[in-house]
Amino acid sequence: MKTINLITKLSIIFGCLLITGSVFYYFVVFSPKREMAKIELQKQESAEAQARLDSNISSLDDCLKSVDKRLIGDGLKGVSNEGIKIVLDLVQKQKDDCFKQFPVK
């Protein structure tokens, strides 16, 4: 009877130590590693988003310059007021297309 009582007490002590060790491992080892992995992933996603934004800004700038160069060129000398209005409307439409194609938000 005494040995059964001793085995029971040792089993309870061993179980408590096992549970305590598991909780310690979770909060001291596992959880911080998981949080660091989340933070690293967020940094990587942020860097990728910034790279996409930088690329879109550069492409947008090129697109806008191209529109100006193609449609306005050296100027609108000798063009009637009606013609200037048509060209400026076309320029605005193509610039709007550039903003749609390369969003910067």
C-alpha cells in the first residue's frame, strides 16, 4: 500500500513537472520564435510592396513623359484653338490611362 501511495505521489509530481516544462517551452521558446517569424514576414511583405510602388511610380513617370512627348512634342504652334482643345483632351485621357495602368496608392 505504501509503494502504491509513493508511486502515485511520484506520478503526480512527474505529471506536474511535465506540464510545467511544456508551458515553459511554449512561452519561452516556441511563442517568441513564432512572433519573430511573423515580424520577418511582415517586413518582407512591406519591402515587396514598397518595391512594387517604386516600380509603378517610375513606370507612371515614363508613361506620362511619353504621352507629353508624343502628343505635344515641340508645341502646338499653328494649331487652331479647336485643335488645341482636342489635343489637350486626348492628352488628359491618355494620362488618365497611365494612372489606371500604374496605380501609386
